[in-house]
Amino acid sequence: MKINLISILLLFCLTVPITVTYSWLHYQRRQVRREVKHMLISKTKKDELVLLKFTDQEIESKLKWKHSKEFEFEHQMYDIVSKEVKDGTHYFWCWSDNKETKLNQKLDQLLSSTLEKNTNNKNNKKRLNSLYKSLYCSKINNSKTVLLTYKNKLKPIADIIYVSTYNAPPTPCLL
């Protein structure tokens, strides 16, 4: 029971920092969105906005939509203030959301570092498993008895030797 409690505590200690950091960054992202929306509503001028022009095909291929008023283009987040469609070309007057872009980059770095640690972890488990396997002889003679006969000048002698078979301890499995 004590071992189970310790293992649960260790698992908790390993997962909490990543989970809390990830949740905190998501919370900050929501706060930044609210700030940007209030700022857009209160003081937007056309000269402060970025004009982006896209065809229908470019909208499908180049833009990664978060929702109807927000998208990502070339790793930069944009909030749409107004839009127009003329002759098949979409004109978006956008606010360049630098704060959210930086938060997205931090989230991507956190995720990539976590995945990188996971692959290192798998490699370490494989090495440890091969080490454990090399410590124990796994090929054992399956015969239980061996009959040895010796020719003696006086009389033949037969000795029966019982070979004890043993099983190697189980090796750790890879997860």
C-alpha cells in the first residue's frame, strides 16, 4: 500500500508542472484575446490595421482559422476588424495580434520539448531493457536428467545427474 502511494505521488509530481504550465498559458491566451477585443473596439483606426488580400483558394490553403473573426497566417495571429469581397478577392482589415502569437510559440515550444523528452524516455527504456536481458542467461538446457556412464575396469558405473532447470526472472516490459 505504501509503495502504491509513493508511485502515485511521483506520477503526480511529474505531471503537475507540465499541466499547470500548459493551463496557465491557455488562461493567458484568453486574457490577451479579451484585451485585444476591447482595444479593437475602443480605438481602431484604419491606418493602424493591416490589409490582407486573399482569393478563395488562398483562404482554404494558407489560413488556419481559430474562429470566424480570428485566423493564423504565416505563424502570425490576426483578428478581423472588417472584411470586404470584391471580384472574388477577400479584403481583410486585421489587427496583428503579437501577444497571442508569442503565446502560441511558447505553447509549441512546451509541446515539442515534452514530446522530445518522451522519445528520449523510450530510448532509455529500450537500453535499460536490453541491459536487464543481458544480465540473465535465457537459453537453458531443457533436459532434466543426464545419464553419464563410465567404464571402470572392475564394473561399469552409471551416474544419474539431475540438472535443475531455472527460469530467468521476468524482464521489464516496454511501455
